[in-house]
Amino acid sequence: FIGDCIMAVWNAPRSVKGYQAASVGAAMEMQRRLVALWGEWGEAGLPQLRMRIGINTDAVLVGNVGCEHRINYTCLGDGVNLASRLEATNKKFRTVVLVSGTTREGAQEAFRFRHVATITVPGKAQVLPVYEPLYAISGSDTSADEE
């Protein structure tokens, strides 16, 4: 159980072409639609909900995990933990979507990115560049297709 977050997985269980661009495109579309709802919610006296998203590309363990009474299809590993850290790091930089360098590499033909910072993740020695997606490149395909 992961609390109040949603975890989305691309490129599993089947190999998917363009999964990095698809994940960035989905994140940006989610943010766009959330902002579009603010006006409607404001008129109804409801608060403006906010959402932060962290995206990382890495090899992780994917499959059914659990026991007979409770089983989930999920993914586990350092790559998942980094995505979670990126989500939380948005707060520090006042961003809403942050991606790792590996995700940027896979999506740079479809999106323009801004380098936000180089961070150190607790428990890791290496520093990691993080990026904010700015916009889709005109004419680029941001959908994922099964291979």
C-alpha cells in the first residue's frame, strides 16, 4: 500500500516503444486537466487540488507481489524509490513534474526540458541531474506503442 499516490508503469508487462515520452506526456496532460478543473471547483466552493509527479526510467522488479489474501501487480526497486523522491523534490523547486536524466534521455526527441538541479538522493553517493518538462516538440509522437 502506497498511501495517497498513484503509481503508473510503462514498458511492462510488454515492451513498449516510446514509453519515456508517453510517461512524460501523460504527466503533462494530467497537470493540464487538473488546472482545467480548478475553475469549475472554484465556482462550487471546492479547493484547488495540487499534484506532484516524479518520473524515472530504470530496471525494476515487476509482477504480482503478495500472498493468497492480498496480491498486487506492482514494481519494486531503487528506480521506483527514485521516482518517489523526485515527486517529493518538486516541493523544494516549486515544480509539478520532475524527471530523471534517464527519462529525459529517452524523451528528449518529443519534449523540451529545463535542467532544474543536480541532487543527492539520501542513501546514494552519486549526484543526479533532474529536469522539468516544458512542452512537447511540435509534430512529435508522445504515445506508446506495443512492440
